[in-house]
Amino acid sequence: MDTLQLLISGLANGCVYGLIALGFVLIYKATEAVNFAQGDLMMLGAFIAIGLTNAEYMGLPFLPSVILSIGIMGVIGYLLDRFVIRLMFGQSQVAVVILTIALGFVIRFVAGLIWGHEPHALENPMAGGEVRLGDLVLGMEDVAVIVVTLLLTFGLFAFFARTKLGLAMQGASQNQLAAYYMGIPVKRVQGLVWALAGAVAAIAGILFAAKGSVDPSTGLLGIKAFAAAVIGGFGSLPGALVGGLIVGVMEPFAARYIAAGYSQIAPYALLVAMLIFRPSGIFSQTRVKKV
Amino acid sequence: MRIVFKTDYMQDIRPWKDGHQLSLYLILLALVVVAPWILNDFYLGELTNVLIWAIAGLGLMILTGHTGQASLGHAAFLAMGCYANVILLEQGVPFVLAFPLAGLITGIVGALVALPAMRLHGIYLAIFTMALSILVDDIIVLTEPWSGGVSGKYVGPVSLFGLEIDRWGTPWAFYWLVLGVTVAVTLGYINLLRSPMGRSFIAVRDSEVSAQAMGVDVARTKTMSFGLSCMVTGWAGALMGLYATVFNNETFTVIISIQLLMMIVIGGLGSIHGAFLGAVVIGFLPQFLSISKEYVGMVFGGSSVAIPGLEVGVFGLILIAFILFEPMGLYGRWLKIRTWFELFPFYRKDMFKRQKSYLKTERLR
């Protein structure tokens, strides 16, 4: 029973990692750039939701403010692309990495200025609710996190595999110039995917803030989500979820069964091992080019 | 505009272009050597700090600027050099041996780390090195018997050829030690760039495929670059330890790694000048911010308020501005200004424009 409880709480945490990892993967899949600021975008999304919902700020009802904050984050994502990332069009990936790390610094600074550095929790109707399955007691928030993450992952997967826009996004990442010739509006597609990543970050942030509390340095969680994305196979949406779940489940078990001191390095040790032995991850997206 | 006439083949591989350039650098060297008589102890300490960062920047510049491999984990090697130096000193090894050894050990470890990492490139290498940088904090805690763990370590004055070098007691001696290391590393770097190995570094940076076609062993070149880079970084770490005198597992965080990378980007990737210019920005930014905060407080009334995270935020903004508008960094800006004056009035706007490039996927190879 104990193991099951650990497993469930690990799964819920892993889903949040998976959601952030989804953001990484979305942008990587469509623009082949890596957004190191994804964790900070999640933190910003959580703070926007808190700013709209919590009584000490604006005190709007829960549902409209959630929708509003997802929308705001989508717009922020689009504007980031329009005014910052797009200027880097066609430049090396490493330059984009450095740029997004710097963006993360700035976002953390701005959030600290507006909301302060104390931890905040999102006031939500799910708080304190429980779901009982036999002897198993699950928090409402945990259930919500798991359900939303599953829905979102498969929705996005279907979006990339089935819709025209999703295919256009994949095409734009594989070869920008060729995609232009095929009539894909590469710049607009890139803007849309950043908006989508912003919205996903907002959802992750809201779920995270409902489960626990956020402060401006929560964005550093992005590094763990990063490990998740790499373990799952960078560029694969189900891979991001699986990687997130692996990292999330590993943590409580490592904390319980491995000596203190070794437990917190487990996800990174796995990341390093993964990069050495199978750099393309579980769901490999790398294919050998046939001439 | 000066025109250098080439009358000798040696001129092409000489480290300096002509006597004029050489004399300028000699004047600069003379100025920094006499700095302890000009500056007071506070500014001398700041200058020492800048030089230490510059050495670390030179270390990373070998790897990132000249071999094109981005590393987000050089704080791990700073820590390595720092701890190796201090542990050797505690074992009774004299400083004159311990210091070079610290760099060598770090370099060898770096080359060993590079072996698996060489299968990775671009973004994956950055992630790998970042994971190392995160792990090093926990590794230091786990190896407590040697490293002192969370409670950290203290390093006192060291003696070099009978001269007592104390960061607080004899700041001038410490300054000269750091200056000596800086000059030695810089000269070594300039020499490296003239050697076949340095040329092959640049070849690998510009195009791995072409380098391979020209007979460069890419894996060996990258490993050498990693090792050399880590060696220099290890020396910088050893000096940082002596400068800080107290340090523990949280001194060399992943943030330091990121700052180091950003520093050389601001300075200008792929130039030795860039490491120094970036170090000046990093070293003096905190002072500059606190002075300007006081100034703003004076103008608008009200006391100067403490804004947490201001430094990092401003740093991020500066970096974004540089990457977007001056990707060649401060040194690139200086080159443009100099060219403008040299060619006046014939400078054209697009003289430094890069060729337009389009992105192709990495997932198909």
C-alpha cells in the first residue's frame, strides 16, 4: 500500500515534469531550438493565475481566471517569439540556448519584482478534496494533474500527427528553406508554436501551484524537466511524458530506499548515463539519413 | 590607416602583427604590473577578481570560442581545480607544485569526461555538462572526508619561493601571482592558436565535415580541447579558492557555469580579447549597479532600496541585447569602431554582415 501511495504521488509530480518537458519538446519539434526558459515560463504562468485568482490580488472566480491566464501566457509566448526569438532566425542552436537562459533570468527577476520572493499557493476549488479508491487516498489535485497531462499529451500528439498545421510545424523544423518553398509560412508557424508552448507552460504552472506553492526560483524545476525530456527522447511528445513520469516516480522511491545524499542525484545520474549510452532517448527521434 | 608590408614569411605566424601593436601590448603589461602602486587595496582586489574570471573565461574560450563546443558545466571544473589545489596543499605539497598539479588533474579529468561526451554535440553536450555541474554539488557533499562537505574548507596564505602570499595581508603579492598566471595562460593561448592543434580546433568549430576531410581527427581534437580547457579552468578555480579563502559545496553552482558562458558571449566568442572584456563586465557590474542605485536614490529622493535578483536580471538583459544586436560581443563592436576610423569615409554598413543561414534538422544524419 505504501509503495502504491509513493507511486501515485510520484506519478503526479512526474506529470508536472512531463508537462514542462512537453513545452520543451513542442518548441524543439517545431523550431529545433531548445527553450531553456520553459521552467520560468511555467513559473510565470503560475504567478499570473495566482495574481488573477487569489483573494489578495484580483480575486476572480477560478475557472475564468484559469482560461484567462492560459490565454495571457499564449500571447506572451507569441510576443517572445515575435520580438526576441525571431531575430535569431537561422542562427546556431547554442546561441538560442544562451538567449533563452538569459530570458529565464529576466523572467525570474520580473516575477520577483511583482510578486515577491515568498512562496505563493493558488487558491482553487480542488484544495482538500480527496478521491478514495479502496484503501488508497488520492488528493483531488493529484488526480487532476494526471488526467490533464494525459489528455494534453495525446491531444498534442494527435495534433502533430494528424492536422495540417502540426505537419507544417514538423516540416518547418526539418528544413526551413525547403518548408518555405513548399508554401509553409515558417515564421508564423514558429510564432504559433511558441504561443502553444506558452499555453502549455501556463497549464503546468497552474497545476503545480494548485498542488503546492511557487516562488520565482521554481523555474529551476525546468532543469529536472529537461532531464525528463532527454530521457524520453528529445522531440518525442509521449517520450516527454514517459521521461517525466520516470523522473517523478524515481524521486520518492530514491528518497525512501537509497541513502540520503545519493537520492537527489538519481535523476541527474540517470540523465548522464542516458546521454552516454543512448543519447537519443527512449523514443528515439533520430533517424539515419539514406542517401 | 597603417599598412603592414610583409617582407618575411615569419611575419605571418608571429604572435603580433607589427611593432606598433607589440608596443601597445607592452605598455598595457607595464601598466598592470605597476597597478599595486596606483590602486588602493579595494580596487586591487577587484582587479584580481577580474583577472581570475578572465583566466576562467580563457579556459572556456578554448572550448566554446575556438572549438565550438558549448559547455554549461565549467563550474564543475572550477570546483575540481579549487579542491585539488587545497587538498594537495593540506597534504604538505608545496604551492609551487600543487598549483600546476591542480590544473593538470582537472585537465586529465576533463579529457576523461570528454571521452563519452564526444559522441554528443551541440545542445546535447550543453545538457551533459550542465548535469555534471549540478552533480558536482552533491559529489562534494558525498566525498566529505576529503572535501569537507557542507561545512566547507578554509585555505590560508601560501608561500611561493619564500614569499608569503596572503590574499588579505599581502594583496599585491596575490595580485602579481594572478597576473603572472594570466600572462602565462594568455601567451600559451596565443601560441596554441598558431600551432597545428589550434588550427585544427578552429577547423572543427567551423565545419566538422570539412575538418575531417582535411585529415583532422575530430574526436581527438575535441578531447584535447576539452582537456586543455579544463586545465586552464582548473587553475582559475584554484586561484578562486585562494581569493575566496573559504568555500563549500555551494560556491561553484550551475549559475556560475552559466555566468561564465555568458561572460565570454558578451566579451565576444572566438577572441582572446573577448575573455578579458567579458571578465571586466562581470567583475564590475555589481559595483556599477550599487553605485547607480545610490545615484537613482539621490536623484529621486528616498533611500536606496535593496532589489533582490537585480544583478542577475540586469545581466540577463545585457546578454539578450548583445546576442540580438551584437553577436560578436564587445570585441566585435570594437573591431567595427576601429574599422570605421581606419577606413573613414569608406566604411559600409554591411561589412561585417554574416551570411544568411537556414536551419536544417539535426535529427536526420
